[in-house]
Amino acid sequence: KGVLPRAGLAVIYGESGSGKSFWALDLVACIQQGVSWRGHKTRKGRGIMVVAEGVGGFRQRLNAYAKQNGVSLSVMPGVIPDAPNLLDLEDTDALITQVLAWGQTDLVVVDTLSATTPGANENAGEDMGKVLSHCLRLHKATEKVWGEGKGAMVVLIHHSGKDASRGARGWSGLKAAADVEVEVSRNGEFRRACLTKLKDGEDGAEWNFKLVPVPLGFEIG
């Protein structure tokens, strides 16, 4: 509540290593369980993470989150270990088929935008406009199956530009198209997420956080 509305598109961006993927995982995991997130009530829903890079490391993150928070992996978000090309209609439709196979889903997190747009000119409205139309296609396809107002929000994990003060990398129309935008930044071991846009709501909220190492044991052999 007050962070992710029932809408079509969100963008979470930050520099490499800022913690944006971890932040998104924590938020989606709380929604998946229907538990409060940093004092905000959540409506229980299903989340799917499209892990387009670093699948092995992501599975370790899931295990670490489950261990640290004392929850079963069965309540964690679903994982699609694939890198669909969101510039391509056939790839987008294949992703839609995968998402629908999971059953009713509220959030589809694409990590990262650059890994799912090979060869795209991120500064070009033509390329990014096509990506956004395909994200909308996914949202509309889920809404058609599960009912009006119940389509899955697409959450794009993205990178900051060379000048972090100028926002997310690439085409400026990305922010205009998003219903929600969150910037994640890092200062040493301290990290901050800032709600830089919330359509039909109040932006400016900030959340400070740190990443905590979680020992998972040793593998023998």
C-alpha cells in the first residue's frame, strides 16, 4: 500500500551493485506471503521473477532469504530462468505462455531490462517503445484471463545512466510510461531506495537498508 498500486508497469533502477534486485526480491517475497513490508500492508499475491542473468546466484539469494527470514522456499516467488527478447513479439508471447502456466500472477519482475533487450538502442524511442508495448501486451494478456483490474504488473529492473542524477539509463520516455519508479542507490555498505514516481499517489518515500551475508553451508564433492 502506497508503494506498488494495482497497475501495469514499474521501474526499479540503480547502479550496478546498488542492491536493486535484492530490494525487489524482498518486496515481492513479502507480497507473496501477504505480510507487511516496512510498515506497509500488502495484499497477498503471486510474484514471478524472470531471471535473465545470474540464475545460479539468484537461487542462492532465494535460499539465503528463506533462511534469514525463517520461511519455506515454497512461499518464495516463482522463477523463470530465461532471457526472453522483449523486442521480439514471438519471445514476448512465449513469456506470456510461461507466466500464464503459473496461474494467477500479480507481479512479473524482469531482471534486467538490458538482458532482455539485446541489441536495442536504449536511447531510441522506437526500440524502447516496442519493449513497453510488449510489456503492456503481457499485462493485458493476464488481465484478459484473470479479469479486469487483475492483470500482472510488469516490474523492470534497470540500470542508472552514467550520470546517476539524471535517472534511469536511456530513453526519458521510460519514466513517463511507468506507473511507479524507484531509484536504489548505495553509499558504502548503506543503501537507499527512493520512490521517485507514484502515479495517482505521493512520491518521495525513502527506505534505508543494508545487505546481510547469510551463510548457507558448504558443498562437498
